[in-house]
Amino acid sequence: MALVVALATAAFGIFSAVRANAREQGAVALRDSVLVAAKQCCAIEGSYPSSLEYLEQKYGLTINEDDYVVSYEWFAGNVMPSVVVTPQ
């Protein structure tokens, strides 16, 4: 019985670690997607977009707000915005 409990606990720990790693990789991929869309906007329109919503509306960016929080800080049209993505 103790062996079954130990195996179940180990399996749960491994599953949790894999899930956390996948969420972190998803956050990195989402940040990269936001930056690519912002650079594309700058190349086409001549300046970086002032909001994340603009990228969603005009450049087809989609964000899973249930899983990630995105901080998009814009300073000026000629300065690349700061983007931080955090898994929830």
C-alpha cells in the first residue's frame, strides 16, 4: 500500500512539474508573438502600437487571458514596448 501511495505521489509531482514547464514555455511563446506583432506593426505603419488591444484588433493577435497576464508598456512610437507575460 505504501508503495502505491509513493508512486502516486511521484507521478503527481512529475505531472505538476511538466505542467508548470509547459505554462512557462507558453508564456515565452506568447511574449515572442506580441513582440513579432509589434515589430510588424512598426514596419508597416512606421511606429510601435500604443496598446495591446491595437495588435489584437489589427494584427490578429490572440491572448488567452484565462492562462496569462500580459503587461504591455508603451513609451513612444519609436521605442519598442516592454512586454512581460506571466502565467496565472
